Amino acid sequence: MILGIGCDLLKVSRIERIVRRQGLNGKTLDRFATRILHPVEREQFVALRRSDDIAGTVRLLSGSWCCKEAVFKSLDPGRQAKFRFNRWYKSNDEYGRPTICGDDVNNTDRFLVSVSHDGDMIMSTVLRQGIQQ
């Protein structure tokens, strides 16, 4: 059963401006990353920062933000009120398909995710399904 659908469209250059303005080692960027990244993603962020990979950092932050905005929009108002970006993360299954994981995922929910990139834009659509136990 479909419980919710959410989508988000993000201009990647918005995130890139933040990264370039703050620098990879800036405190503001670190606070931003801590606020939106799950510990699983945070490890990737630290590795990208250590290797001075601005493009990779921008990709990680923009992809994470876009997917989580779509997840948020797929949730019921009660769960939206408790939503924290850093409790969720996008992963990929054994076939490379994006999936949503995290500390606040109910075992009765299944999230189908589609992510598209085109130039300076990234778009994410999330379909939340109820799973019968």
C-alpha cells in the first residue's frame, strides 16, 4: 500500500557555494554536515574532506539533502515533526538501486527512491510503501 510520495529538486550550485565559501575545513561546513549527514555518510564526508575532494563533497551533501527532503515529504505530519536529517541516509542495494536506511525507519515502511542528475540539478522522488507483517 502506498503511504506517501515526496520529491525534491535542488540546484547543486547552492551547495557548492556553501562548500567553496566555507572551505572544506570550515567550522560552518562542519556544522552543516553534522546537521544533515547520518554517521554512515559522515565517514564519507570526512574521507572526501581529507582528500580535498570538493566535487565529491558537493555530490555527497547535495544528494543527501535532496533524498532526505523527498523522504520528509513522504512522511505523515506526526513523523515530519520528529524528522531529523542526520537520522536517515541513502544507500544502494546489491543491484546499485538507491534505498533509504536509518535510525528512524519503521520496519513497516519500505522506501523506493529515484535520483536523477542533469547539469546543475538533482532530483529525488521517494515512494513510501507500507509492508504487511
